[in-house]
Amino acid sequence: MDELCFMCKGQLEDGFTTFMTDLGTCIVIIKNVPAKICSQCGEVSYSDEVAKKIQKIINGLRDSITEVAITDYKTAA
């Protein structure tokens, strides 16, 4: 069964993206995150497993003394 984008109903395709979040004291950038990406509008969604790993990575970097933390998903997960 084809997966459809919840925003525009376009086709979702497997791919990789960069996830960014601002924690207030630090900006976290995670490269090469597996995702479903809409071929029509570009909306990105993550599986529950990937979302949990992203949260674990963020929690590990939350107390970092740096202002910007950049990591690769494959090595950090």
C-alpha cells in the first residue's frame, strides 16, 4: 500500500533529511536522518523508531556546552 502525505496526499518516498531544533541554549543539527519525504510538497515525516532515536540524541546533547551541536544520525543513534 502506498503511503500518502498527510498535508497534500502526495506520494511519500524513502529518503534522508537534516533535522534541526533550537533548545534555547543550543541548536542541534542531525544529518542523514531516515525519513519519508513527500514527492509533491516536500513535507517530511519520521517513523516512531526514528523519532525516538532523534529524541535520545537531543537529550544526550541537551547539556552540551556548545551553542551548536552537529551530529550524524547513523553514528549518534
